[in-house]
Amino acid sequence: MILVTLGTQDKSFERLLIEIERLIDKKIIQEEVIVQAGYTKYSSNKMKIFDYLPKDEFEKLIDKCNVLITHGGVGSIFDSVSREKRVIAIPRLSKYKEHVNDHQIQVVEEFGKEGYILPCLEISNLEKTLKKIKSFHPKVYKRDNKKMCTIIEKYIKEESKKTFSKTILQYFSFGILFLILQLIFFNYKKTTNLGVHFILWITSYVITILMYSLKNHNARKVSRKLCIFSFCCFLVHFLVFLILFNITSILNTVIFSNISTLLIGYFIYMLIFGGRNLLND
């Protein structure tokens, strides 16, 4: 029996089930296939598909299965290798909207390097991987929390650096685009109206929140975090603008307040919330 588990991620991983059904039709997979699909909605008369199974039933299926196919979640992989099962792990990819980023690629690669699983980074390679799994002897997992913590900490540090740089770049790029809009407006109107300037900034916050909420499925969570970040930016912007308004040109004020607000506002947010990922913690 082959057990397929897609984890508890609140995004569909239908792509994997489509491929498994294709391999069943092709007679590559001839065993019974049982799927715990989670949020993935998929109908098939070739597999037994459940949204979620009771924990004791699910653990019995893990013990019973010959092969376990899973997504690249640490928890799903860890539960499987701790039972010395032959595991094929396939990462969810952000380009298919299966996850908010591609961290599962690194997770799958890391467990694969250690010899605990067979990684399958592309679903198109699942057929080849299934042929390899028959002769695959997984490395016996020894409960060594220090080693596991080292692997996870290493991954978190690397991912945090990427996330930090990416988020800074996102906000800085958006700030530059909106800065151009403000400069065009001020040059056209020849105005130094403080109220108009703040209206433009409030508009930018609303646009930012809408942009990321529409991009991310978990709109409430994203909107709440962006509101907090925007509030930090607004406070910095207000203070910078008041300090500089009477002692420098409007052009320098607009440029300096935009750049400083984006950077300082982000650092304030990181300080308050302990350096957690702005969108995905």
C-alpha cells in the first residue's frame, strides 16, 4: 500500500495527485493508494482520499504502508523517517501557488543528502523515483535532537537572510515607485501642502495592503501585519517630515522621508516582533 500525505498547508497540492493518478492509469503504481489530502480537493475512483484521518488511524496507515509519498513539510517527513519508512518527498512550489515560498525545496534536499528519503524535486520525475524506491534503503533515524536542531537552525538562518533581503527590496522598490508619483505631483502642483503629502502616503499604505492581500491567500493575516508595519512607517514619516519641513526643500524632504520611513519603519517592526517574517511567520 502507498500512503500519500499532503500535510496541513492551507493551499492545494492537486498537481501531485494528478500525477499519481496518471501513474496508476499507466500501471506504474499497482498498489492500493490512500491519500490524506488536507485542503486539497480532488476526486478519484482510483485512490481512497480523505481530508483528514484520526491520528491513531493515520499512524496505523504509516506503519502499514510500503511507500510514503509526502510534500516537503518537516513534520510529515520527520514522522515518516522516525518509523523507518521509505519516503518520497516532493516540495510544494510557490510558482504553482502551493506555498508562499520555496523553502520546501531546501527541506527535501537536506533530508535527501542525509540519506533519510528519496527527494523528487520535480513531479515529472516521480515515475523514475518510484522505480528507485524499491531498492532504496533509508538511513536509520536515530533520535538525536541536537543534530536535528542544528539542521533546522541552519535552514532558518539561511532562509531568514533571504526573507530579510527580499522584504527590504519589495518595500524599497514600492517606495521608489511611489516616490516618483509624489515628485511628479509636487512638481506639477508646486505645492508644499502637508495634508496633501499625508494623503498620498495613506493612499500608498492602502495600495500596499491590497497588493499583498490579493497576492497571498491568507488575506486577513497579511493585512493585519501590513497595517502594523504601515503604522510604524507612518509614525517615522510624520516625525521626519515635521523635523525637516521648515529647514530643507520640499524635494529633499520627500526623498529623505520616503527612504527613511521604509527602512526605519521596517527595523521598528522587526524590533517589536522579534525579527519574525513580515508575511509568513
